Amino acid sequence: MNNLIKENIILDITFDNQFMFIKTDSTMVKIDLNQLSKKLLNATEIERALYKLSPSGYGIHWPLIDEDISLHALLK
């Protein structure tokens, strides 16, 4: 699994109601926010759109709602 994370580059993160879509250079992953994060589920469009990828590439941070998600958890 760690190879998947190291080899993929996140190109885009989008949302549609209760789902988050992560587009990488090799795949698209659909994640149900009900199972992932109540903060992201209840966040506004602006709060969801303002994210930062960690310098190491292993996580995503949403500063307006103080949420951190591991890429390993998302891409498994």
C-alpha cells in the first residue's frame, strides 16, 4: 500500500454532497464522508476547497476546520 501512495500524485480534490473525489495521476478514488470525517461532511464549499497537501505528501490538511487526513487511509 505504501507504494501506491509514493507513486501517486494528487492532481485534484473535489466534493459532491457527501462524497470526496481524489484524482491522482493514475486513478480516481471516491470516498464517503459519512465514514471518513464529520468535519468535512459538515464543512462549507469554501472550507472544503481550502486544503493543503503535507510537504511529505502523506496527508491533507483543511486549516479552516482543523482537519487532517492521512493519504494512506484515503487510498487503501
